[in-house]
Amino acid sequence: MKEREPENYKWWQKEIVYQIYPRSYKDNSGDGIGDLPGIIEKLDYIKDLGIKVIWISPIYPSPMADFGYDVSDYTGIHPMFGTMEDFDRLLDEIHKRNMKLILDFVPNHSSNMHEWFQESRKSKDSPKRDCYIWKDPAPDGGPPNNWLSVFGGSGWEYDEETNQYYYHAFLKEQPDLNWRNPEVQEAMFHVMRFWLEKGVDGFRVDVMWHLIKDDQFRDNPPNPDYTKDYSPYDKHLQAFTTDQPEVHDIVEKMRSVIDEYDERLLIGEIYLPVEQLVEYYGKDNRGAHLPFNFQLVVLPWDARKIEAAINKYEGALPPEGWPNWVLGNHDNSRIATRVGAKQARIAAMLLLTLRGTPTIYYGDEIGMEDVSIAPDQVQDPQEKNIPGKGLNRDPERTPMQWNASENAGFTNGNPWLPLMGNFKELNVEKQWDSEESMLSFYRKLIALRQKEPALQIGNYRPVLSKGNLLAYIRSSEEKKIFITLNLGNSGAVMDSEIPFSKAVILASTHAGREGKSLNKTIDLQANEGLVAEITE
Ligand code: GLC
């Protein structure tokens, strides 16, 4: 019984993660790009939302070919974002508020401007040669094999200097590090310790499933499902470039570094089917604490498919594996655009009532939508390299909408990406005091989740439902909470086996429902979701 008490759960099981894309959160320097002092200014906002864990996308020195995911110095701060003093102050201010800071760690590749790569490319005998993945050309002089880059074209870049190719899973400015080399491992663990010593509370590890590649460099097989609408990268199945068996040893080693310190967190960015994803918890849970679960990002918004995915995931988790859920991030279309403004409330309710740590992408709490980007405004290298396939990530990376003033209060300068046209209506200041706003709805759900152990750490049990409805019960020793969500835009009746005779509504997507009772037949309006405490 005792181990079921909330105090026996880790902070990262109980709290909610908030992702900040630092270029777009708050600019205090006036250069049109967000910065660390800007984030510091907004910490009270995040705290007042009820969120305690902040993950910040990369803030390290970088030529910004991939907006910070091309790191040229793993232990520095890009001057655009501030100084190391600003960083120390940020960490201090976060900890003073009893909050946590997660950094983005990008170990799969560095920038081509990193000194290791600069040294590595000098000659075949360079002491750093083997820190990257170099291969001779194929007999015809072409790339060593058929591996492709996620961002278009071959994954191999020819380097005249030494007449060899180097491998890059992403941009040619992002050469892949050779994680089979112990020297690379040690150097990267040193980087982790550098930040952990400073007091950082953990890492979100970029493209964790990419870290190790086939040591025989075998060609990837064709993808039988490929069509021209897909990214050219999807022509192949990534049989030999990602999710290799040896990656789990690396993850385990990263986890050991994390465990040298108290209470730190290891999150992995992993886009894989559930059976493969759960392997990243590691043997005896010695892997990532939270392998990011992107099912709500990649699945169609369909009650039956989502229900099946939740149940499959719950069933696939290892015994001590803690679940987690994500609705959006800087690489995917925003939830409010994918499912529409009304269903975005349902999505919020789902995210905040499922079992497992939720991650909220900045701006989703006010219902920000993708912003359309004119061709001459495109920044994202993925769109530049593979235009016209809907792969632009700029739309979901636009500046946070703080208020109705010029540039939505994001900057005094010229914002690096355009703002959404509706920011005068859709912004934090306006929504904070309006009871019906998305922001107030998020705050209410967050407060409820954090107050009710049943929602925060309780069990999950599906309830039979049909059509557009999704229903489940979360329960602690003391309480049972029933959640039902209408993923459709017409009314629906929940008339299947309802496992209670009375429940009292704690939260609803619709006004005027709280405090009312539910009994045998539940009538849901279009786009309605309810959270109710079972009383009889
Ligand atoms: C991850 C990041 C993405 C980046 C890529 C390469 O998927 O989330 O933004 O472009 O890795 O580092």
C-alpha cells in the first residue's frame, strides 16, 4: 500500500514538462530572437501555470544550420541566447522556484564547425579521424552505400581533402559522431557531467535511436509503402541506420552517468513503433526514464485508433516503465492546427488525464496554431532541401504570443519568424483573466491533475466506448475519476456499460457543466470532454 503514496514517486513522474523553443519564447536583447534573459522574465508565468519542469531546445554555440541542433561547442552558450552567467542565473532562478531544468543534448552529430570535426577532416591519420564516420567511395566513386539523409539527398558527403565520404543522418553541416569509438563516448559523457555538475536536472537526448549504425554498412532495403508524397528519406526502411541493437548499451551508459547524480532525468527522443520504443527503457529499467511517446503526434485523430494505441502502449510498458505523452513539439504541426481549435481542448484533456508524464509544447496552452510561411520567409533547412512536401517546421516555431502589443510582446526588434495574424486576440495576457479561454482551461486541468493523485499517479483502466468517444478511469486508493472525450464534432451518447451509478463533473471543455452529476446515460455535446469523480 505504502509505495502507492505520491511521495514515493519521482518528481519527473508527478510533474509536467514544458518545452521552450528558445528562439521563439521571449527576446530581451531586441535582435528578434528569443534569449535566456527572456526566459528568466517568464519563469513566473510558467510557475503560475502549475508547471515545474522546463526543457529548453539547444542553446549552445552553433552556426544555426539546423537552429541549434548543430552544436559547435557542447559546453558553451550561444551569444545570441546570452552568456554562461545568464545560464547560471536561469538555473538558479528555476531552482529558487522549486522548478527543474532539462537541457537538450545532441550527441548523434556535431556541427561541421566543431573543432573535433575540423580536426577529423584534416587527414586520414588525424587523432580525431575516427570520431566521425568516414568511408572510401564506392568503386564507381559514388557514396559508400545507399544511406539517405533525413533532410534530403545522400547521407554521405564527399570530402576532397582526403578522398573519403563522411556520414550525416541530417544536414551535411551535421556530421554523425562515431559512437562505436570509446573516445567519443567519454567526451560526450564528460559533456553530460559538465552540465550535471552545474545542477541541470536532466537531458532530452536528441534522436536517441540514431546513435549507432550498422558496422557492416549494409544498404537499407526499399520501403514497399513508399509513395511520392513521402519525404525521399522514406524510400528506404532504416534497417541499418537506426535502432541498432548496440544502441541500448550506449543508452545504458548515459543512464549510468545520470545516476552518478541524485534525482536526474534521462528523456529520449525516439520515433519508433511501440514494441521497439519500449526497449529504450532498457534492461531492468537501466535505459531512458522516459522514451518520448509520440503516438498522439503521429496518429490520426480517431477515437478508436487512439484508444487502441493507449491500450497497446499500457500493455507494452515494462513493469517499472513510467509512461509519458506528447501532443506537439518543434518538429511537428501544432495540435490546434492538426485537430482544430475545439478538439485542441479535448487533446489537452487527454494529455493531462492519461497515465504518465505529459509534455506541453510552448504556446499550445493558448491554442497557438501553425503560421503560414511565405516561400521567401522559409528558414527551416528541411523545407529548403525538400520543398513542397509539407515538411516545413517553421509554422510551429513562431514567436510566443504574450500580449496585443506590437510583435505580441515577443520582441522590440524584427521577429525571426512571422507572428500569427490573430495574436491581438490570441495571447497570454488576454487569456489569463478570461475564464473560458484555452489558457484558463489548461490551468484548470493542470491544477486538477496536480491535486488529484488519481490523475497524477493513479491507475488507468479503459472503459468500453464506441464511435467518436474515448473513455477511461483513473484511480488511486481513495478516488476514481472517469474521463470521457468526444473526438467528433457532433453530439454523442455514451450508452455502453458505464461502471458507476453517479459521478460529479470536476472539469469540462464546455461552460456550465462543473458540479453537475452524471448517471446512466451520458450525453456529450460536439467536441465535449468531461472529467468526473465517481461517487457511487
Ligand atoms: C531532432 C530535433 C530536430 C533536429 C534533428 C536533428 O529530431 O528535434 O529539430 O532537426 O533532431 O538534430
